[in-house]
Amino acid sequence: MLDGISLLDLILHVDKFLDVITVQYGVYVYILIFLVIFCENGIFFPLPGDSLIFAGAAYAVKGQLSLWLLFVICFVAAVIGGILNYYLGVAVGRKIYDRAKGRFISRENIDRATAFYARHGGKAIVFSRFIPIIRQFTPFVAGISKMDFRKFMIWNLVGVTAWVIICAAMGYFFGNIPVVKENFSAVVIGIIVVSLLPALIGFLRTRIKRA
């Protein structure tokens, strides 16, 4: 079961242990899912949000989890996490940037999110939902940039809704197909490419017009 598995390994790979956790702890699994999604979106933890929603929806097909409850929990956790992330940027963004020396919370990662935000503006909050690491820092950068909170919330709600629905739908309809389950990372990359196509086309058109 979960014997011999470290707490850190369990947290970082909760999607892989979701089946066992559901059997052993029942409804408490929803609390764990909420905490993982909240922490990934709110406090920069590199947690498996995409694959957790995917796996949860796949188990919903078997009746082990409620799909609608999973959606509500993930939606609320991601929205609240995004708000916390935004206000961290507003309150202490510059201080965190100046002291950022870790592998994950680094100036390089914050700079990447800043460049992404500069290119796409508010839309970056939606697009970044499908890009690991970038999504953890985009609300933070929006806060540093003092983006109007009402505008941020609109983009945040749109982004979270799209992210949760797409990941859950993929898990629900395709999650138990072996080839999809074993190549989820490649599937996510495909989603990223499709999501960014409109922005890429717009960028190329602008460059062509300027040329």
C-alpha cells in the first residue's frame, strides 16, 4: 500500500498514488486534492496539478470519486490559489525576486513568466494554465505589475475553468486508455501547442506586417 513511501514522494507524486489513497482514506482524498491544487497555484510548489485532475477524473469513471465534486474542489482551490499568488506579487513580489536563489523559485523562472506576461498581457493568465512552472508565476507577476484585480479575476476564472474542464474531460473520457495514461505528458504538451496557436498566429501576423 503506502508503506515505505516518504511523505515528500507522496505529495510530489500524489497522482500516481491516488487509487491507493482513495481506497484507504475515502472522502479525505478530496481534502488532499484541494491542498495539492491550492499549493501548486498559490505558493509556487511544483506539484502535479494537471495529472492529478486527469487521474481523479479517470477514477470518477470507475465510481471511486465524484466528477462534479472533483471539479468544484479543483476549481475553488485553483482560483483561491491564484488570488493568493497575485497578492504575494503585490505585497512582497520585489523582495521575493531579489532573494530568489532556489532551483524552482528562481529569478530565471520569474523572468520567464514576466516575459510571457509582457507578450500576452491578461491572456497570459489563461495560456499559462497549461504550461507547468510558468503557471505558478504568472499571477505573481501580474501582482508585481499591479494589474487591476478585477481584470485579473476575470482572466483567472476563465483560465481555471478551461484548465480544470480540459484536464478532467481528458481523464474522464480517455484516462483509462493505456496509451493515453502512459503518455500524459505528451498529451499535455499537445494541449499547450493548441492553446498557444492563436497567440502565435497573431504574433506572426504582427511581425509580417512590420516587415
